[in-house]
Amino acid sequence: MNNLKPKYVISDESVKLHISAGNSKIGKGVYNFSTLPGNAENLLTLKDGTVLTNISGTCSKHCDGCFNGGCYAVNSALLHHNVVIKAWGDNTLLLRQGTLWGQLDDYVSQHKDKIKLFRINVSGEAESIKDFEEWNKIALRNPSIAFGMYTKNFEALDKFMQKHGDTAPNFCINISQWNHVADAFLAKYPNKFNVFEYNPTNRRDCDWSLAERARLAKLTKCPAVDIHGHHTKKADGTPLTCKDCGRCYRKTGQITAVYAH
């Protein structure tokens, strides 16, 4: 049974914008923005039934079945809730209030000389066409910064593409693909977007066909994660980060297989 009293209550009185300047996974100096993962039906809840916050996540229906329940953002929220819930919750509330975009625009403008890569939605998802439009405007106003994001909201992205034709040259949208959920969208926009496809063939419980295994084996592999799902290291023993690779921030139209986030 859930504890209906949230552990962290996000309120209008204390809300503010939170931007991170990187971490050990994506690399120091990779600025990034996150909102809460999950949705109203998939609340962030601890094992003892405690609901973490009064704000629902931004993943909408796309939360269901995401990576077979192994969502890295949800896992991170549950494990590090004392650090991330306030920050991600504030950003989510700003989004819902409609005050987020002006604050984001000001922040990026003020820090543009420091920012080379900007990761959008390390946690969370674009909720509507407006999200894509506003990020696109920010990218257009800051051509020296490479913006990258992942999405499963193909409906909203399709509306954006029909209306605008393309994203800014420095705004790279990567399609999250698993179990062929993006097939129809990708057929409509062949080679237009980078695709990162979940490859579960390293798991003992994987029951995919030989044909599917052969198809995935031919794909380029994400260099940051090995076949065991562990993060790879550079020759000097330090972790290989998104800052070192950068393929999520360059428009190539390439399909990349990933064993894990």
C-alpha cells in the first residue's frame, strides 16, 4: 500500500531552475537538464510504499514498458532521491507553470561561453510539440552549442516535423527504439534521426529470434557500454563518457545498438 503523503512536496513558493554541469557518466562540463520520470500512473514509489513527490513525471504513456521496466532514470530517482527529486521536481513544475522556457533561455545565454554540449532530459521526456519547439528556438539562438536529447514521444515529434520540417543544425534528436516501437515513425523519416536501439541479446533470458540477433549484431555498438552492460574505460583507466564520444550530439542518421544505459 502506498503512503499517500509524499516524501518531498514541490511547491510554487520554493521552485527554481536546476541545471547540472555534468557527472561521471556523461562527463564533466556537459550541461544537462532533467524533469521527473514516470507519469501519473507510474508514481515514483519506494519499496516501503512511500510516494516520493506530489508531482507526476513527464513520460506520459511512453513510460509503460520502457526498457522492460529497467528505466535508468526511475532507478536513479529511487536510489538518489534525496539529491534529485527536488531538482527534477522543480524543473517539472516550472514546465507545467509555463515559466520554464524563459528561464532556460536566459540561463543558456548567460553561460553560452562555458557550454559546448547540452544534454536535454537526462531524465524525463518531451511532453508535447511545444517542448520540441522551445528547445529548437534555444538551439537556434545558440549555434555554438550542440544540443542532444532522446525521445520516445514520436507523436509530438511527428507534429513538429510536419510543421517545421527539421530541427536546428545543432539540435540532435535521438530516437529511443526497443521492440520495434519506433518502426512506423522511422519509416516516415528514413535516415533523418539518430537511432539508439536496445540490444538485449547479452541477457540469458533473451528469447529473440536468430534473425533479430543477426540484425542487431550488424549494428554499430555504443562505445560507452560493453556486452556485459558495464561502462567502458579509456586507455588511462578513466570512464569513457558522452563528452568523449559525442555521437548523441551529431546528426548522422546512424543506428546504434546499446546493451544498457
